[in-house]
Amino acid sequence: AAAPPVLAAHGLSAGYGGAPVVRRLDIQVRAGEVVVLLGPNGAGKTTTLLALAGALAPQAGEVHWAGSATAAPLHRRARSGLSLVPEDRSVIMSLTVRENLRVGRCDPALALATFPELAEHLDRRAGLLSGGQQQMVTLARALARRPTALLADELSLGLAPQIVTRLLTAVRAAADEGLAVLLVEQHVRSALTIADHVHVLRHGRLAWSGTAAEAEANRDAVASAYLPLA
Ligand code: ATP
């Protein structure tokens, strides 16, 4: 039998005080698994991540974390191994890469184990790095905490395809070591190459769910039905 999920939404509805933005979601993320959440702008992908991470309280339904229902806020879920990488890159531009890692209590050696190419930039200010290199710092810092689950919102936003592949390869490698991953991605093709399961959100509801192979086989249908330009 499959291992129980590390993180799960059960009938989860969430929003910002008015009508729910996402409704009755059922999503499960297991150790070693990459689950990708696709969908057009405004579909509710970020809202879903925030609710799963504890930054937004559910309006209905439940979030299960490490085997039980939780209402713990983000900082407590973070302390127990849930890592949220939000859409805005959270590097401090005026600090060096090394200082950024220190602020995140990240051992540079661990960061370099993930992205050796950062070695030559350790003493450069983050503001002088490319967007891709900044995102490597963000991701390395998140992974160095050895989280149980990683929730990442559009890691690859605005980045060149080669860098997207590099970042997603690192995410896949971490999953292969046991990390549970939920990724929001606009780069459908790249995302499918590392995904195990795929969900497509549309108007706040799960419009399509399946394995990555099923999504690949139905790529055109999935993409043309639910995504703007995939
Ligand atoms: P995008 O790709 O544009 O980030 P998304 O799928 O992540 O889209 P969300 O950011 O979850 O979508 O937004 C879904 C809906 O919730 C949108 O209609 C948005 O206007 C609304 N929304 C997002 N954040 C807030 C907020 N802080 N307060 C009120 N409404 C919000």
C-alpha cells in the first residue's frame, strides 16, 4: 500500500474573507513525490499553497500534516518541517550570498551541495546575481533546512529554460531523497518532466487530476482546456 500522505487537503476551501477562492480541494503529497499544480492566472494556485502551509485558515475542510489534522500557523508548520518558497524571491539584495545563507541559518556547504555553481558567487551581493542564481540561493536555503515537505510557488517565473531545468532537477533530486514536494508551475512541459502527479486548478476547483504520464498523454487536451498558452 502507498505510504500515507505527508501533507493533504481534504475538502479544503480557502480565501480571503469573502467567498472562498478555492473550493473542496482534495490533494495529497507523499514523501518522495512531486505533485504539480497547474492552472491559469487567478485560478487559486497561490491560495492553495498558502492554505496548505498554514498562512491562510481554511474556510471549510481540513489540512492534514504529518498524519493529523492541523490548524497550526505557518511558523509552527515551518518549525515542524514544512518549507514554503513564496513567489517573490526572498533574497536580500544588499547582502552577499554567504550572508543570505547565514540569515536563513543555512550552512553554505549544504547550499553548495545542491548548487555547486554558487561557490564562485558566495561573496557577491545577491543583487548582482542573475534571477536564476538568486532563485538557487532561495531554493538551496529552503532545502538546507532538510524539510519534510517543500511548497514552492512559481520557482521558475521569468527564468531562462536552462535555469528552469536546473532548479527543477534539484527539486526532483530532493524528492528522490524523500522530500514531499508541491510545486506551482507555469512551465507545463518542464514541470511534467519531474512530476509524479498533476492537478489542474480552474476557477478554484480541481478541473483535472492524474499521474504525470496521464497528463503527458493528454497534454494537449489538458493544456488547451485549462491553460492560457502552454
Ligand atoms: P497567479 O498565477 O496569477 O498567481 P493563482 O492561480 O496563484 O494566480 P491566486 O493568487 O491564488 O491565483 O488568486 C486567486 C484569486 O484570489 C484571484 O481572484 C485573486 O484576485 C484573489 N486574491 C489573491 N490574493 C488575495 C488577497 N490577499 N486578498 C483578496 N483576494 C486575493
